[in-house]
Amino acid sequence: MNQLIKMDQLRKLCLVFILVVPSFAFAQLPYGLLEDKPYDGTELTFLICCPAAKQFVAWADSVDEFTDLTGIEVFFTNDPLGGLREKIVTESIGSPGSWDVTIYFETWGPSLANFLEPIDNFSDQWSPDLSDYPNATIGMATLDDTLYGIPARSHVMMLYYRQDVLDELGLSVPTTWGELTAAAQTITEADNDMYGITMNWAKQGGGISLIPWTNVLRSFGADQYDADFRPVMNSPEAVAATEMYANLLNYAPPAAVTYNEGDARTSYASGEAAMVLAWSWAYEVFQNPEAAEQVVIDNTGFTPIIPGAEGPSAPVAMTWPMAISASSNNKEAALEWVKWMTNPDLDLEAVGSGQTVVANRLSSLYSDAAAGSWDSFSEAMGDAYSSATPLPVYLEFPEGSDILETALSNIAGGADVAETLNSAATDIDDVMQRSGRY
Amino acid sequence: MRTSNFKYVLLLPTLLILVVTTVLPILQVVNLSFQRWQITRSLTPQGYVGFDNYVRAFQDGDFLNSLRVTFTYTTMTAFFSIVVGVFIAVNVQRGSIFADIVKALLIFPFAISLTLRGYSYRFMLLEGQGIIDTMLDFLFPFMQNVVWLANPFWALFWMSAALFWAWGPLGGLMILGALNNIDSGIFEAAKVDGASDWRVFVNITLPLLRPMILVVALLITLFSSRMFDLVLTMTAGGPGRATETLNYFIYRVGFQIFDMGYASALAMILTMILIVLSYVYSRVLLD
Amino acid sequence: MTSNTYSPNQDVVNKKQRQKKRRAQIRHHTALTVIVLFVMFPIFWITTSAFKLPIDVRKPTIFFQPTLQNFQILFNEFQFADLLLNSLLICVFVVLITLPLAAMGSYGLSRYQLPFKKALLVGILASQFFPPVVLVLPYFTLFRRFDLLDTILGLVIINLTRTIPFSIWLLKGFMDTLPMEIEESAMVDGCTEFKILQHIVLPLSIPGLITTGIFAFILAWNEFLYALLLTGRNSRTAIVGLVNVVGERDVPWEQMSAAGILVMIPMLIMAFAIRKYFVEGMTMGAVK
């Protein structure tokens, strides 16, 4: 922490140096920002949601510094997350040029591609260091070999568990899905008023209930789609994986069939269950005294999903790429803002100061500052990213994910796994054909 | 009835506003409903396709399902709203200070936005944590194992409850007005003849209230048949597609899949259904 | 055995009647209590949730450490004061424009013979039930042409398209119940039609106008989709702020409840202040 403050001061000093002594011929702006304020006075509109997210608060706080350096003013729109995609699309169609920069969920990428200016189009002006990012997140910001945005908020799935509960029952941290099922059963049957695992099976829209399931599929060597985006979620491996995943409901709170992602997090944080599959940022929740019981804060262990002999450890990752509007009138100025927002110091500072656990760059995750604030968690995140796989990103996602969420919801209600997945695969096949994919 | 030109002066501003802000946009939608426009693939409509979008609707299992759901949902909501409304009206009518206070509270639920209502009901129904679930488990132990929003029937029922919670009391106020207009001599006469309270209610009160109940039913039918917010906030259409209403389906097609041509056709179909419905109602009301 | 015939058992009858009356009284109060619980409990629960910390909000208990933190977050991070002000401004304008226009329109429809009157009435109602999702893009084009995007004026106009038709229906029903004799005698006395509207009809319609005003206010206050999509940082409303607390795939119910209370209070105050007129207007307007 101390070190961080020092670094922060150093950066401020740097800034003072830059501002006070602009006449130095070799005074160079950091992060490839352009000299001499070529876009002085430009106003940028940043389409963004969730003003309370810790990381975004840090972004908003850094605007003044950016304006000092470049003369560009930036306004955050703070739209509701639930309407962000609608907002991006309707603004782009109905009022081109009304926004300059946005962040989006990677799964929206193909449906937004028409409205985004690929970062690759600026390659003569800026070459960001992509090697510092996990392959999975860069992969999701890339469509048809073209980079559309820079990962600006990324997560990877982790398995969280209660060390005290495992110890008490003489269990070790599960390393395969078989062990996990056994542990969940032991914990549920033990006399401790606690369920083995908590899950989110509710239809939530946006394909959210598919995320933990996709982890399980991949650990069993199955997947939602093959390389040509033909549905393979009804393969024998996928059916076996889904049956195992559905079987876990026996060791989960009865409400798990109606839990969405947030409910599952809260359920674990309240001590209702001893394990949960959740995003890496959930660690912030599990360490927050206002949101989690003290016994959870003290005893939460974590491991990347899911180590095991039954299949590859392939945790799912996700990201919000930051991208520039194709209809923007200020694309060059917007690029300056993207350079600034994705700079390594901002990334490091957020995680290093303990403000948030979210970091996009491997160098930040493996830094001493991150370890100082989050102990071994950041490093574990980094390790998880190294084997992480992207969520399927495809144009038909809104239809495909809805069909699959409906199928999972039906399975939670007791429908036959193989039959349900078969009919889902047929429906998706229709969608793909109508869309002209094959 | 009078026949000067003053009537046109009276109606002109309203008609002007409605033509510009409602008729013109709706004509655009009518036009779009005959075109193909997948917004995410093309910035402008992709050409006329005749009645394809309409034909597609009636071959679309999800659309037919949403019609069924909407019908059940609307019927359920209208039924419970009226039961609650009549119960409230009959009980509040007897003047007492308590009754006057209750009357003042009846408008409150209606003033709460559907979004907040949806999220709140969802939280209050969460199995083992929600307050409504906790209370119902206490009152009806045999329902302890029912996970409300995971059960196709109960999910639809509670979505309806979040609506008749507001429309019941509001309908109650309207029915109360009709009740006050009934000549109380009729009730006295019936009592003198020795009819029980219940018989008076069924044979005299209800038939006299029929016109008002129909008005309330019309309003509720029209409002609940376009339900969307509660689906989004309470169930996202689940379990399965058991609570996916027509308007939610249109939202999904228009704003998730961004198929504006198809969504426009669906919107036209929904509007046609509602126009026919209001016509039928108005015939029933006039007779 | 009715009470108005004399019988030697009068005392017993009286006693029985008193008992019967008492039982009726108990039934009456039980029914009212049930109604109050039904109507107020969810509101009560939302209110308690607004003062809870995240850790308490999902527990079915009324014993907890109350906090004002949720409100602080709303005012600091979400600029709720600005949002409420915007909403108030929009709704006041909407009501002020809706009432005269709707009064004129409904008077015209109530008192005059018009070509296609019935079609007009059904049309006005039907326009209300067009799914807004497909209207967003046409509105966008329209608003861009007149430079109304992200302005208070734009939202006022969009709300008028909802409040005017609804108000016309409510007010027409109300005006149908007003006796026509006074107007006719005034006409005979040589009053102009405008004077009749101004001096006779409008004063008589005050309960109806107040009811309609509240409805218009509530409709505009709770309008969400257009307020979300046709606005930016200059004209955001409180109801959008309410949804805005939904974070990354999660609903912080305690913050949402707090926002809900802030959004609810102005309307509750208003509804309570003019409840007398409201009940009157509601009941008269709907009986044709």
C-alpha cells in the first residue's frame, strides 16, 4: 500500500513536471498521448453504465488529469446497465455522432460491430501492448481477426469455498467435479445448517445462467458450439456434464433454481452455502464487511475453475472492451481517451490500492502492489486467466443464449436433460440457418 | 348536441399533437412491418418482403406461446383485481373513521413504479429469505416446499399479484363510486324480505355493479395485456417460457435480437388484438 | 321475526341484535385490517429495506442496524437531486399542458356530434397500447430533426402522447355525467360557447380535472423507456436513476428501495393531499 502511495506521488510529480515545464523539448506525454493538445477543447461523450462500480469511480476521478494533459473534456453518461446495449444501438442508428466512446459486454460485440470503429484502424497512430493481456480477453475483443476494443474490465470464473467448513468435515479442496459433488453432498448432509454449493439457475437474460454451466461443459471436454458454430451442446459429453451440473442442485439451496448471478453471490456471502462458482470480482463482495458475514470474510478460499482429471481446466473469462464509435466526429480525440483509460498505471493503481480486485493486465495481477492489497488472490486470478477460454461470441447470441437459458431453466424444473438439450440444439440450428450461417 | 365550428377549435390542438407524435410514427412502423430490417446487420431497412413478417409470427412457437401466456395472465389479473376491488369497495363503503383512513391509502400501490414493484416482489418471494415466502410458509406449512418463481403457475400468479396489488385497490375506488350511487332503499327492502347478506350481495349488488365492473375489467385487460416491466424484473420469462408475455416477446425481438421488421409486425398484431378487444368491451358496455 | 313487530321477547331480541351488530363490527374491522395489510405491507417492507445494509437486506427481519448510507450513495454517486428536479419539472409541464388540451378535447367529444366520433375515441385509446419498443426509432428520427434529443422539452412532448389520450378518456366520462341543462339555459341567455366552457363546465369539472392531473403526473413520473433512450446527461429522470442502481449483473435491493422511496414520496404526498377530490373524480368519471 505504502509503495503505491509513493508511486502515486511520483506520478503526480511527473505530471507537475510536465505541466510546469512544458518548454522542455524532450518532455514527452505518457502512454503515447499526443503532444501540444491537438484536440484542445474537444468534448467527448462516454457511454457508460454503473457509476457506483469501484473501477469506474476511479476512471471518473482521473478525468481532470486527462483534461489537463490533452485539453479534451470527457462526459460520462452513466446509463443503466440494463439499457446500455439498447442505448448504443438506438443512438447509433437514430442519432449518429451522439457518442464517442463506450464499453460493452463482449457477447454484444457482433451485434454492435457496425457501430464501432475498430482499434486496428488506428494502427498507424497507436500500437497498444496486447501481450500484457490474457489471450482470452483479447480474443473476445477481436471479431473476424479485427481488434474492436481494448479490454477495460475483465473477469475470470473462480471456485470459492469455505475453508473452515471443509476442515471441520475433514474434506480437502476438491480437484475434480466428482470430488466437488461428493464434498457438496457431505456438507449438505452434515448437521451444520448449510448447503454444499450455491448456484444461479434462473433465467436472467443476456446468457448469464449459461456461464457456470459452460465451465462445466468445457471441463468435460464438451462445449456449446463447435468451431463452425454448429450446436454441439447435445453431445454425449455435454449431456453427461449437464446431468452432473443438474445433480448438484440436490446439494444447493432450494431457491437456487430461482437465483440469478447476484443472488448466488449473496447466498454464499451470507453463509447459506459452502461453495460457489463466481466471477473473480465477487471476491470484493466476499471480503466486504457490509455485504458478507465475518465468518465468510475470514474463511473464504479460492481456486481457478476447475482443476481436474476429467477434462481441461478451462475457466470462462469475460471482458468489457472499450471501443470508439464508428459515427463519432472526434475519433482521434476518442483514441486519446482510450489510450488514457487503458494505461498500465491506472490498471495497476486500481488493484494495487485495494480499491478494486479487477485488473485487466497480467503485469498488474502479478505485481507486488496487487499482492500487497489482495494477498495471493490476484496471482490466482492471473493463473486462472492463463488457461481461460472465451465465452462464445457470435452474431446470433441473443437468440442462441435465450434458447439455452430456457433449456437450463426447464432442466432445473425437472425436464429430461438429453431431450431438452436435443430440442435446444434443433432450435438453434434453425436460428443459424435462418441467419445464413450454413 | 350542438353543431358549430367551435368543436373543431376544441379538438384541433389535441389532434395536431397526436398526428405528429403518434400517427406519423405508427405509420412508419406499419411501413417497417412489411420490410426486413435486422438492425445489427444493416443501418437501413433491407427491402420489402410483403407479409412475410406476419406469416412468420403465426409459425413461430414462441409467439404462439406468448399469446397463450398473455391471455392467461390478463384473465387472471382481471379476475383477481375485480375480486379484490369488490371486496374492498363493499367493506370500505360502511362509513367509519377506520374506513375513511383505508380509503386514503388505496391509491398508494398504484403510485409505485412497475420496475420497483417487480424487483421488490422478486426479493420478497425468494425461497427461504423473502418476507412473503417466510410468512406464507408459516401460514400454510404444506406449501413450504413450493419455490414460487420456479413454478410455472405460481410465477405467473405472483407476476399477476404485483399488478392486482395496485389495480385491485384502484378498481375498488371506482366500484365504490358505483356502489354509492345505488339507491340504498333496494338493500333495505331485500333485508326486510329476509334475504341474507350474501344473497343480497350476489343477487342485487353484483348485477347493479356490472357496468362498473366491466369498465374496470376493460382498463385492467388493456393494461395487463401489454405487461413487460414485471416480466423483465421478476422472471425474465422463466421458468422456461412460462411467463413470457407478448410484449416481452416483442421487446426481445426488437431490442435483443434487433429484428425491427419482425418486431413491427408483432406490434401491429398486438395492437389489432387490443382494438378488437376494446371494441367488444365497448359493445358489451353499451348494451 | 322482524324487529318492528312487538313481541314479549323484545329484550332477548335486542340482545341478539346487539350481539349481531357487534359481530358485524368485528367482521368489518377484520376486513379493513386485511385490506390495510394487503395494501401497505409491501410499501412498509420496501421502506425498511431502504435503511438496511446489504448484509441485512435479504433477511426477513425488522431488527437491524439502520443506516442512511443508501441515500447518501444515491445523492453522491447518482446525482439523485438533479434527477428528481428534472422529473418534477417534466411532470409539472406535462400536467399544465395536458389539462387544458384534454379538457377542451373531451368537452368537444362529450357535447358535439362529430364525424367518425366512435372511431376517433377507439383510435385515441388504441394509440396507448402500441408497444413503445418499436416506436423508439421513429421518435429518434423525429427528435433529431427538431433538435429535441436530450432535452426536457422533448420528454414533455413524448409524455403528452401518453397523457393526453388517457386524460381525454377519463375526462370525457366525467363530463358525460354533468347535467346539460345549465349549459343549455346559458346558451339561451346568449353566452358564447367558450364562456360556457370557461365559467360553467370547468368549475364543475374540478374533481375530474384533479384526478386526471394526478393520473397524468403518475404516468409521466413513471415513464421509463423513452426517458432512458431519448435522454443523455441533461434530462435524465428519477425513474431512470432508480434502474441505474442495478450494477454489474446484480440488483442492490437496499439502494433500489431507497431510490424507490425518493421516487415515491412526491406522489404519495400529492395523492394524500387531494385524496377527497380523487375519490370523487375517480368514481364519477368512470360511471357513464
